[in-house]
Amino acid sequence: MSAKYSIPDQPERYANAKKENNTRYLDITSVYDGSFLKDKRVAVTGANRGLGLEISKVLAEAGAKLVAIVRKSSPELDALKPEEIVSGIDVMNEECTETIKDKVKGGPVDILINNAGYFYEPEETIETINFKEQLKQIDICAVGPLRVAAAFLHADLLQKGSKIVMITSQGGSIEWRFVQNPKGHDYGHHMSKAAANMASVLLAQELKEKEIAVGILHPGFNKTEMTAKYKEIWEVEGAVDPECGAKRVLYETGKLSMETTGKFINCEDGLEIPF
Ligand SMILES: NC(=O)c1ccc[n+]([C@@H]2O[C@H](COP(=O)([O-])OP(=O)(O)OC[C@H]3O[C@@H](n4cnc5c(N)ncnc54)[C@H](OP(=O)(O)O)[C@@H]3O)[C@@H](O)[C@H]2O)c1
């Protein structure tokens, strides 16, 4: 019987994939086919850099119509010539709901990818605990995607058959803390992603009636500015270039349906992560 759940220990997961020569895990191009994205209107938050920028590049390559939702664009994003760049959207800002309603001009989207996120740089322990930063992470990573999703729903920019992708993190799995955090730490980030998972499941439940599927995705370990602090473990733990991470995310986005709505998926191997 094939496994339902992904392996919590990241080095063991990666070593196992190599041992089994798991091409789905080790080479996403062996399964990725972006043809389903052609002419689809796809909104991406945090599209200006990191994983969001790479997702945007892969979308552009696939012939999707990109709606980039950003605080501020970047030359790399401008170069993709998105259908729309909706700038000035800080997901912490209550008014972003109204701004999105006014600024998104081209009608409903097929897919909304809530990618914007934030991981406070120093490691948080009881000694270094930073409550202000904890609230900031919860605001950006958990309330932020809900603000954006609500804005799209209120403005009828998501309709029956549309999909919402919530990029959360394996860090949001409470069950996996027993393996991944033997000494605790990183309170704010992991609390924010657990809250994001909760918001996503509740949203998935509420949107069943509207037939809008909600995917909860751990994008894998990606070599971005966010994880530069873990540079020394990138190779042992199977961190990938964000282009690969982007294809992993879009592959799972393609598989998302009303049957899988509300599930928490590891984009590395396509298996579930326990909440
Ligand atoms: N990289 C990984 O290995 C990894 C693993 C698990 C989960 N994730 C998740 O994947 C997503 C992308 O991560 P990343 O590695 O690409 O991070 P990153 O390189 O730090 O990029 C973060 C993105 O989020 C945007 N953002 C941050 N705060 C914002 C705010 N208040 N309002 C609007 N946009 C905001 C940033 O825009 P600005 O340029 O304006 O700051 C940037 O576009 C995040 O949700 C992250 O938690 C990443």
C-alpha cells in the first residue's frame, strides 16, 4: 500500500527519495505539464521576488494571464509583462481588501495563489522571544491570505470552479513539531503557519458550496532569501532552486480538486502532511 503521509524528518525524507530514486521528488520536470495553465487567469501574491516570482515566470512560460499582487513590483516581474500588476497591496493592511476590489480590472481569476509570507530572521527561543514579531508573522502569513481571499470573493473575482492555493509550510504542522523541533523554538513562524492552515481548512469548508477548491501546500525547501539563514543545510535537506519549487507548486495546483479541497500537501512528494 502506498504511503498517505510524507516523512516528517526532512533529511530522512530526502535521503529516502534518493534511495528509492523517486523521480517525482527528485525531478519535477518528469511529471510537470503546464498546459492546463494556458490562458488561465492566475493571481499571485508576493510575485515580485522569491518563490512568487518563479511561480510567475513559470506561469508566463505556460501562457497563463498573470495578475501580480505586490507591495512593489521588481524589474524581473515587470519583464514578464503580466496582464495586471496590482501594486500597493500590503496584506497586513486592512484596506487591502478594498484596494484589491478597486484595482483588479480584468474580471474573475481561475486561480488565486496566496504566496506572500514572512519568516522573522533570528531564531526565537524563550530567551529571545519577540511577541511583536510573532503578531507580525501571524498577520502576514495567516490573516493576510484570508484578507486577500476575502477581497477576491467579495468582489466576485473567484467563481464556481476557481481554485485558491494557500502556500503555508510544513512548519505549520503541529504533529511534525515532535520531530522537527526537538527543542522547540521558532514560535512566531510556526504559530503563524499553523493558524494559516486552520484558516485554509475553514475556508475550504465554507467554499464547498460554491465549488471553489482550496489547496494547502508546503512548497518544499527552496533556496530563497527567506531560507538563506539555513544555507549550510540546503544540500543535506534537499533544498531546490525556486524554479523547481514553482513547478512543484503548480503541479499540485493542477491536481487540486473538490475531492482534495482542504488537504495539506507536501509539494516535494505529493503526500499529505498531518495537521
Ligand atoms: N522558501 C522556502 O523554503 C519555504 C518553505 C516553506 C514555506 N515557504 C512559504 O513560501 C512563500 C514564499 O516564500 P519565499 O521563500 O519566496 O519568501 P521570500 O523570498 O522572503 O519572499 C516573500 C514574499 O512575500 C512578500 N511579502 C512579505 N510581507 C508582505 C506583506 N506584508 N504584504 C505583501 N507581501 C508581502 C514579499 O514582498 P516584499 O518584496 O514586498 O517584501 C515577497 O514577495 C511564503 O509564504 C513562505 O512562508 C517557503
